[in-house]
Amino acid sequence: DAIARIRAALPGSEIVNLSQRDVAAPAAMLTDRQQEILGHLLDGLSNKEIARKLGLSHFTVRNHVSNILRMMGFNCRRTMRRALGSRSSRAGYPPRLVA
């Protein structure tokens, strides 16, 4: 699903103009787990939320996120979400109110 989002963001091309970085090729090299985490990142979930969903340590998720961003050539998840498009209405990561 994450790969499909990347391809949709790049109609007719395999390259997105982010300092001429090839984004689709590194995404294809991600492991299944990293692709799953990338999908949750595009949904706007935090590392802790992803960890809870997948039954992982948030430290493990942090490491996966760092590797994903590095492999895809992004400095931060916000830049990645802007380039690839968000699947969530949570743009900007607004705080949540808990009753």
C-alpha cells in the first residue's frame, strides 16, 4: 500500500523532484515490516501508536522509522508526508484531548 502511494504521487515517473532524489526505488527495497510501518507513518501515527498496533517496542519502531527516512532520502517524517501525501486528516499532528 505504501508503494502504491509513492507511485500515485509520481504519475508517469519514478523520480520525485526533491533535490533529484529517487524515492520509489528505495521504497521498493524496504522490508515488509518497514513497508507496513511506512503505511502507518503516512496515516500520521506516532512511533508509540505504531508500536502498540504492531506489538513492538517503540524503540524498534524508532529504528525502523530512521532507516525508512534515510533510505528514502528524507530528513523527517513531515517532509516525507508532504512529498508522498497523507492518508489522514491529522496533518500537522494536532494534540489530542483526553477526558
